[in-house]
Amino acid sequence: MASPAQHFPNRPQFSDFMKPCRFEGEVQNLEVHGDLPNDIDGTFYRVMPDPQLPPFIDDDPWFNGDGNVSAFRIKDGSVTFQQKYVRTEKFVREREARRALIGTDFLTYVASIFQFRYIIERANHFQPGKYRNKFTDAVEFTVRSTANTNVVSFNGQLLALKEDSPPYAMDPETLETKGLYTFDGQLPSVTFTAHPKTDPVTGELVCFGYEAKGDGSPDICYYTIGSDGKFTQTVWLASPVCGMIHDFAVTENWVLFPVIPQLCDLERLKQGGEHWQWSPETPFYIGVIPRYGAKPSDVKWFTYKNSFPGHTANAYEQDDGKIVFDLGLSDKNVFYWWPDAQGNSPKPSKIHSQLTRFTVDPNAEEGHLPEPEVLHDGNSEFYRIDDRFSGRKYSHSYFDLMDPGLGTDFAAIAPVMGGGYPPYNSLAHHDESTGNTEVYFPGRTHLVQEPVFIPRAGSTEEGDGYLMALVNNYRTLSSELHLLDCRDFTKARAIIMLPLRLRAGLHGNWVNNN
């Protein structure tokens, strides 16, 4: 019997800069070029999908890798880098087996050891396991999570998140995995959002799970958790469609659920199909419920034309009671690797996401939303704000931007980029109060990942602080951490050199020590 492949497939998502990193360890006193302010005291946590073992599926999505958490600890002008995998059930079992535990090859491997004929016969009915399709797995997991999408700090825990399962808790100092985290048994749903929102005033964690009763269910479970970790309310809702709800928004009195027209069908899953399929006939839904004291019947579903809602920037209430909701929006299927039923999907080069503002009247009858306002017409994503103003009126947003006119040497970097999410070559700061946008361009052979905002010590002014982001250097095939002072945004105040290459990550957050 042939052994499973011991190398990663020759595919863009496993090649060049996207070659799996698979590093665990610590590096102290990273090289710093420039001036790293002494008032920065905290940790930048981020997570990347980073498969520890070659998959059985050559064309496995790049974001299906195991969650590998990085911690950049900054104090007194010095930076320590630490990285460790989340010990999910999947990770531990695969490490013990020294191979991926999905697909036909594993069953045949087990059969060869134990000589169970029925296992070999069963193996003939399986294809390699697909993304978020447990019906194609050859082994059963209690929780299938890779914990690879976001990492947040709450109530003394570091929580590694993927929206198809509960969180995994990690020690924020050692990055050791403590285990699956259900908030001491209080978690009411089988799923937990990758984008919980922390109220900057109360410390409350506002959360939800979609497909909350299992794959293919339209159920949404909305819940709030006090700063002490105790659940304060739970509300069960039903979405008009079983669609993806990757991010959401919270104001002082309202919660908004944007439903991406990527739909799940349980029968398709049982037949071995993809979890998600783009539906060009389905509108973009926004569900609105009261933040406190809501009943299932209180939800209102507003619609907009078929489009793809991306990450949320912020939302807040106007004096007239209407809700301002800012997020990325594209008229095309951003997740083009999940086409429609006919196999149609846009070319990546044609996808353009813009920072867009919807105004929603929560007291109006359900119906079609008015045309939104484009706040910034550049191709952008991964919106971040000064989190102290989350859910409140704000002006400053920060995001990844792709501007081909800035001078990126695409001819030089294209052969070594590998495959990941659409590339962004700059960081932008948009001030809605003035309409001005500043742009930081890191260099001709560099692309940027998601930024995080760091407040300046002692300042309460919105936007007074620093912006930090991982930057891919394709000339050296290594990663850098760039720090910008928002008072002088267009140039780096400090560049921190990493002695290795980190794959494209998804999300992360800054945690102050004080």
C-alpha cells in the first residue's frame, strides 16, 4: 500500500510565500529599525491557517489550515515573538497519526494495520473530506474546528475562534491550549462567531452563532456575556436563508446581522458537495434586533440587491434614531472559489470591495434598503477602528487598500506570492469627518495584512495612537511588522524584522498590558 503524500501539493496556496510555516517557538529581541515608542506596552495576537500536515485534497482551501497563533509582545521598546498551534481535537489526533485524518487514504491505512475488510469496503465510498462537510470525513470528530480565524482576549482567556464551533481557550502568556471553551457550560449554540464585539464601556462581550443548531440550519443564536463571564441573555432567531454571517455590528441599542448570499444546503452536504454555494438570486439581508430584551419576533429583515457584504467597520445610532452601518461591499462574489450552481464565479482581478455606508431605520417596516453611500471608492477590506469607539459615533477607519498606481512591482513578486486572499499593497486611514484619506505604501515588493489600532498611552482622543500590521516582503521571503504613528501616517515609525515568513493570517487584536 502506498503511503499518503509527505509533501504539500504543488498548488499556489501551499507554495512560495504561502508555503506552510509550521513554526512553534520564541524569538526574543527582534531587530527594530526606526523608533519604537516606549509608551507601547502590550501584545499583538494574530492567527493564521497553517496546516501542520499535507492534506489529502490537493486543492484544499488555504484557509482550511490548522490555527497557529502568533504573539508579538512589546514593552520598553523591545519585541518578543512567540508562536504556537492551537491544540484542537483535529490537530492532536493528526499529530499522533502523523497524517491528515480525513479521506480514503486514512481508512486504507487503518485497514492495513488491523486487516479489517469492512473498513476497506467502507473506504471505497468516501472522497477526501471537504471544507466544513463532515459527511465526507472518514473519521468522526467531536468538534471539527481548526480554530484559525480570529483570536480575542476576554475575562483572562485568550480565545481562538472559528465560526463553525465553540472557541478554544489558550493561556495568554504561554499560548498553551487549555481546551474547548463553552463558558463553563453556558454556551447555548454549537457555533460561535469569529467576530465577537467587546463593549468599550461595559466590557460586555456581544456574540452570536449562525447555523446554531448544526450544519444547514437557519438558526441564529444571539447572546451577551458580562465582563465576569456570565451569560446575561440568549435569543434564538431564524434567518430567511441559511447563509454565511461572518461579521456583524453592534450599537448601543441594536444588533445587525449581514447575511452573505453564500448558502448552505444540508442535502448538498450529504451528497458530498460544498458547504457554500453562491446564490445570485438571493438579496443581501440585514437582520436588526434590539440589543437588550429582544424576543425572536422582534427581528426585522431588510434587503438590498444581491451583493457581498465584507467585514464591518462600525455602526452607531444617529440623533434621529436611525442606524449608520459601515462595512465593505462588493457587487461580486468575493469568495469566488465557491461558485454558483452553474459553476460561475468572477475573476479575482474583477472583484472590488468598497467601504460603504447603509442607513437603516430600525423602526421602519421590513423592506428594501435605500441606496448606500460609498465612503471610500478604493478596493479595500479588513476595516479596523479605534476600538474605544466601537458601537459609538466615530470618524476614523483604517484598512487594507489595493492601489495599482502606487508602484508595486507585480512582475517581480507574482512568481513568489503563492495563493491567498486578494492582495493589498497599502494601508489607508480614512477620516469621515473631513473626507480625507492618507495612504501608507510599504514598498514595491511588499503587501500588507490586516492592521490593528493601538491607542496612545494617556490619550482619549479618537484615532490618537498607532497602527500596526504584518507586511509580506517578497524580495526576502520574510515577514515584517510595520508600526505607523497616526499623527504622521504616510511613513513607518518602526519596522520590526522577523527571522521567518508568516503565511497570510485572517484576524488578530491588540491587548494592552494596562
